[in-house]
Amino acid sequence: MVALGVTLAVLSANEPEPEPEPAQKAWFEAITVRGAIDVYAAHNFNQPADHASFVPGTGTSGKRSDEVGLNLVSLEALVDPAPVGFHLWIAAGTGAEIVHQAEPSGESVGAQVWKYVQQASVSATVPFKRGLLLEGGIYPSHIGFESLASQSNWNYTRSWVGEFSPYYQAGVKAAYGFTDQLSAQLHLLNGWQTIADNNHSLAAGTQLALSFERWSLALNTYLGPEGDDVHWRFFGDLVVRVTVTRWLELGLAADAGLQQLAGGGSAVWHGVTGYARFQLARPLWLALRGEYYRDPMGAISGAGQTLAEGTATLEFVPWRNLRLKLEGRYDHSTARVFTDAAGGKVQAQALVLLGAVASF
């Protein structure tokens, strides 16, 4: 008995103590805060009388000519959905003003109500197999190659393909990754870049995406009535990104849309944009963009026209949190849509811009 007692005592002494439970994080420690200030100086060689480049409703970067402008100052707070999260993105500036111009007006809605809100959504991860992500509220559009934040884009100004497709949307989203490479999304939306509904019907959006180490592809769609409950919009968007080498990246965005018209028939439009980004030195990149955009009935651009655009951007990144972009851009339209010094309309414009984005 004595021997047994000694043995038990020895075993008990050698038994490892249970590890202490990890300390519970305070709620505020889960919040990530980030922000950015995007300023620019631009010169339009047309010297437009109203200082406004591009066409009405577009120009979410570099809109004002011959002055120093604040494109976007933004602040974000977010919590990853593990299992519940949120994302709040507040921004002001010419970019925020332009992007909300098409908001429907009415009781408690309109551009003045929402112009500072770029994202306000809640999200949750449902423990279904690989994890089903649900998100609802106002959040970035699933469509397009470029985003509203300049620091996320290769060029400083946006393409016409980008300007004539949604930057944000309001609704609910379900996203699921079938494998590490294949994922899908389903969206139920209030409308085409609107927070308030402009009719009594919801729209639908989808995404099917493939992602590999060196390339990715996404096919995005939008389907729903626009303006009323009868006349529908059908839209498709293809986005491709390829990392050729560590110093060369390529991109492609191709859009096509059809809008049913109140008087019968339909209007169609399409566009394609090519991107290339070269690393000239460790802190220096050159981005080239060229595009063709045809809207013969003015269904989406406001005028029956074919647009062509070429842009070259030299990006200097001296520190991780600062991006300087020197850009030259030329636009040509088959219609007179750009403003000149006398306040008249001409077919072309040429711009030079310097943008600076500081972020944290």
C-alpha cells in the first residue's frame, strides 16, 4: 500500500497542469480601423468652363480640372465574420459626390442622404461544409475590375467600363467556396447602384469565379427591372487577371448590356478594356490602359456614341502607405460630349493628373 501510494504521488506530480484558457478579447480588439486621403491636381487641355472633366455622372477620380481637389477621404471600421462581423466605410469628396448622383429621390432617400456611405453591412459565416458567407446592407458591387478606392486600382482615373457599371449595391449576398479555386455568389439587390429601390421589384446578381496562383477569372451578371417593374436590364461582365511574372500583370474587363425600352424594342451597349502593369523598379510601376466602349442609343452613357480611351500611369510607392500617381489620359467620342473653354461641346479631351493617396 505504501508503494502504491508513492507511485500515485509520483504520477500525480508528473502529470502536466491543464493549460489556462485563452483570455477573452475585449470587443474593441476585434475591430480593424483603416483610412485614406486621396488628393489630386489635374489639368484638362480643353480648359472646360465649368472645370468639370468627363461627362455628367462620371469622373469618380480627377473630376475637377485646373485645381487641387479632394477626391476621397475615407474611414473604415470592420470586424471579420467569425462568425459575425460588420463593415462600415464612410467617405467624402468629389468621388463620393459623383458616385451617388443617380440615387432615387424621395421620402428619406436620395443622394444627400447616402453620399457619405460607401459601405454599411453586416455579415455572418454559417457553418455549412466549407462555410457559407451571408452579407446584407450596402456593400461594393460584385461587378468590375476597378474599385472606388484609388489605391486599389492600377490607374488613377477609372475606365468607361468602370464608370458605367455599379461601384456599390444594396441588398443581400450569399457567397460559397466550393473548392480553393471555385466560388460563387448570389445577390438580391434593390437596383443598379441604388440604395433606395426605384420600383417595386428586386434585381438579381450572380458571380462565378475561378482563382489560381497566377490567374483569376470572374463572370458576373445582373438581371432586373430598371425604372419600373416592366422594362428589364440584362448585363454581363467578365473580369480576368493574370500575373505573368513578378514584374508584369495583365487584366481584361468586358461588359455587355441590354435595356428594354418603354416605347418598345431595346438598347444595347458593350465595352472592353485591357490593362497592363509593369514594375520598372522596386518602388516604380507603369500601368497602361486602353478601351473601346460603344453605346449607340445612349442607354447607359447619356449620348449615342462610341468612346475610345488611352491612359498611362506612372506609380511611385516610396513608402507602403503612400502612393503617387502621375497620369496622362486621352478620350475621344463620336459625339460632342466633352466641355471646352467656351462652354461648348467637343469630341475629345486630354488630361494630365497627379494623384497622391496616403493610407493607414
